[in-house]
Amino acid sequence: MDPVVAWYDSQVGNASNYTRRVYVASDDRASVILDARNKYPNYDFVYNAVDDKNLLKDMKQTVQSRQTEEELVALVCDLMILSQS
């Protein structure tokens, strides 16, 4: 995240009307997103909509139990978004 902070600081500076956004793609999204929100409250973290619906539920599940069709769709969406950037 340090390179992201450095880039925004150099490109945007202290502009208060500019939203700092970061796209997050992770198979451990619950802990990654919650940790990122806590450490960087002035950033807007963008991620797959399926992630938001299952964020708290994922905190209680293991990686093995998350291997569903819904998770495959979320992965494909992440890959498509990343391929466009």
C-alpha cells in the first residue's frame, strides 16, 4: 500500500475533494478489506459486489468452504476488472 500512498501524494497532494480509491482482489478478502479500512480510513476500497454481501460471513469460513459457484463468479469478475486496467 506504500506505493499507492506515495502515488496519490505525488499526483493529488492534499486535495480534499478527491477520493482516493484502490481496487482490492484477494482470496482472503474479509481480513484484507477490514484491515485496509482500519489502516487507511481516507481511502475508498473498491472490490467485487459479491465481496460486500459475504464480507462478514467470510470471516467465519475457511478457504475450503468458500469454493462455490458464487466464488468462481467473483474471481472471474476480479480477473476481468484487473485485465482492463
